[in-house]
Amino acid sequence: MKLITNDETISRSELKDMAGKMFGGLVKGVVDVSRGIMAVDAELHADEEAFLLKSGSSQDDLWGINLYPDETGEDFIEFDSMINVRPRQGNKSRGVENADLRSAIIGIVNDLVV
């Protein structure tokens, strides 16, 4: 598992290497929208979520995504994770239903993946 911050970004080629070792075409990630960081390279989003919670993140700020390093544009990020199911926050699906929140996640990922 790897923590990605503004001080320690990640390249698409690193993501491709991670994808090849784990799932072939994708890398799971969890983004902390408050801190502007993400964890990648674990078998489960829940593992990355637990890692970020231990590092000081708040549950309400963590959202699961999948990254497809061979894709570009809208196909690069997929909003699909069981950790996203949060009826108490108004999110009733595995996706991220709030458009502003999706945009914030995309912005963070674009800042961290170089």
C-alpha cells in the first residue's frame, strides 16, 4: 500500500506496474477529500480506508475509486466501491452521487497522478 500526497506524487507508469501485479487493468484507491491525499495499491478499498483512518483521516472524507492507468479522460477514474455506500451522507450507491464531490475527487487525483 502506498500513500500519495502533494509531496509524493505517483506516475501512470507506477500505477500500471501496480495494476499488473494485482488486478491487471486497475488499481484500487481511496481519496481523502479533506486532506487531498489518497492511498493506493491494496486488494480491498477497506484496507486503504483503514490505513487512512489510522493516519488521521475522517470516515466522512474517504471515498473509494478505481484507477485505470491505460485509460484517459473520464475512463481513467471509476467511482465504484462498497465503502461509498453511506445513506447517512446521502450516498446510497457504490458510486459517488454528488457531482461536486466527484469533481473534487477528480481534481485531487489529477494533482497526485503525474
